[in-house]
Amino acid sequence: MESIDKLYWRYATKKFDAIKKLTNVQLEVLKNAFNLTATSYGLQPLKLLVINNKDVQNSLKPFAYNQSQVVDCSHLLVICIRTDINANYVDARFDLEKEIRGTSEEVISNFRSFLKKTIDSQSAESIEKSAVNQAYITLGNLMTICAFEEIDSCPMEGFIPQKFDETLNLAAKNLKSILLLPVGFRASDDPMSNLKKVRSSLDDTIISID
């Protein structure tokens, strides 16, 4: 039950301790958790911005509706989707598989061709929607890892992506911002930290089919 206890411990932190910082080890855990999150076909259509610059964070705060977590957190994580997912990108992924696994072209050629055709047949909007869905999967995974590591976090959709993209010059990096995850440590006077979780009973949320 230790994992469940960690999830009870977690909450959407409203007030961070602006002084306390993640260690390098903790930060590496989160980076690796992001990188190891499952994605469709293993294409990893995402990138993570790790912002630890108060000037940058302050410049972004107005575009997050002045929510203090953006500045007071230890690090601001910005989950972005890639805008360069195409047949060439798919080729690069398969070449990486050959390099890492030593897989022969004979083994992967059919799947390579299938996936390239699949990507080519989709609209840019469809590819983007799929990437956005995977951004949410990644957010959930990061939040869970944060809970296990007793790192506080606050998932945020409440920001203006276009303004973040402009401020961070993301178009030049073939990226679009999708979600924010400020991470750090709760302030001792955060009034939300000691509130009981409000959740429906398991009987109301689980349907068992035996």
C-alpha cells in the first residue's frame, strides 16, 4: 500500500516554498521519467523544457494568469509537442532503433514502411492531436513519479500557449507548449496541504466484470 499512501500524499500544490530547490538527483529522476514514458509507436513526439531561471519564469507569469506557482516553484516543466513529425522523423527513429538494439533493416523494413505511410496519410491536425494526447499521458506519469519521490507538483492547463511559445521562441525549435508542471516543495503555510482528498467511493468509480 505504500504506493497508494504516496498518491494520498500528493495534491495540486498551490503555494511552493520559493527557497527550497530540487537536488540534481531529483531533477535527473524527473528527466528520465519523462524520457521513459510510453508513447505511441515509441515515436516520442514530445520535448520537455526545464526552466530554472527566475527572470524567464517572471516573464511567463502573466501568460499563466499570474499564478504564483510558475515563479515560486523550484523548476517549471513545460511539456511540448513536436511539430516536425513526418516520414523523415520516423526514419530517424528506426535508425535509432538499429543503432541501440542492433536490429537489422530486414527485420524492421515492413514496419518502417507502414509507419511512414501512416504518418504521411494523416493531416497535421491529426498528428498534433495524437501528440497532445500523449502529452497528457506524460503529465500523469510525471505527477506519479513526483509523488513517489515526494516532490510536490501542480498540473496546469491554465496558461496561454501562444504567448509561452512566443516568449520561449518555440516555433524555431519546432515545438508547441501544451501543459505546465511546476515542481518543488510545498510551503509550510499552503492551506491546501492538509485537506482531505475528495474522491468518490470505489463502488462509484469502478465497474468489475468477472
